[in-house]
Amino acid sequence: MSGIDTLNGTYVIDPSHTRIGFVVRHAMVTKVRGSFNEVDGKAVTGENLQDASIDVTIDTASVDTRNADRDGHLKSADFFDVEKYPTITFKSTDVQAKGDDLVVTGDLTIKDLTKSITIEFEYEGGATDPFGNQRVGFEGKTVVNRAEYGLTWNAALETGGVLVSDKVTLEFEISAIRQA
């Protein structure tokens, strides 16, 4: 496979080779990184990328920060409230080629609150894997304000500031397989 202009058809996310993660400042002095271990998604495009549609669903209960207590707190009503809001969704509204990269705008929904975000993706290339699958890779990131999605829990620090910053960097490392 060559450039981004050859990407047409239906592609599904390969969850075992995909990472959808986040980075947030903690206690004003360090960063906490996490990811969601269960993700499902599909991209469909015709002859040009402007016709593309991308849909992604994330299982909020699959949040993983490598700390069971913190993960439990993130799953609680203080943050994702996974019992009431079991998924985070993204649906593209515009896909544009920018050289050999993509600029994807769409609706991100967390806790039934939807905001438009734009993600710039670098096209990492495509290859046929040992099993005959046509595979493509993309990496991208964007910054969101968690308070805009109802994720407002926080705690003041004695030294000033707060425990968790409102600014969250979302990171995407996507591996997708073309469907026949």
C-alpha cells in the first residue's frame, strides 16, 4: 500500500494493536497516563476522503491507569460514572487530507455531553501483514477540557492549585484492517 490517497473501503480498528489514551497533570507536578483497553471502531470511505465516516466506541469501564484504586475512582460517579454512561463515542463530521496526513473533526460524547473536536493524524503507512490483512496505522492527539464533559471532580492542594488539571491530552495510536 502506498499513500493516503489509496485508502478507500471499510477499515476496522484492531483493538489489540490500538491505544486510545490520555495524559493529565496530577498534583500540579507530574502527569498521569492512562488508556482504554476496549475500543471498537470503523472507518468507511469512498473514492475520496471527504466522503469518509469514522465511528468509534470506547468501553469506559476499561479505563486503565496501572493503579486499581485510581481506576476505581475514575469509574465512579465522580468521573466516568460507568454504570450510567458505559461508553464514550466519537463520530466524524469532516475528514480532510492534509498532505499524507488526516485532519478529522467530529463529535466526542462523554457522559451524554457532546462537543466537537479536531484531531490531526499522521499517516504511519500501510502494509500487508503475515496473515494477508491490509493494515494501516495512524497516530494523533488533541487537547480537551474535561469539565466540558461533566468530569469536574477535583481537590484543592495545600500548596495551591488542584489535584487534577482540567486540560487532558487525548492520544491515539490506531491500527486498522481493511475489510474485504
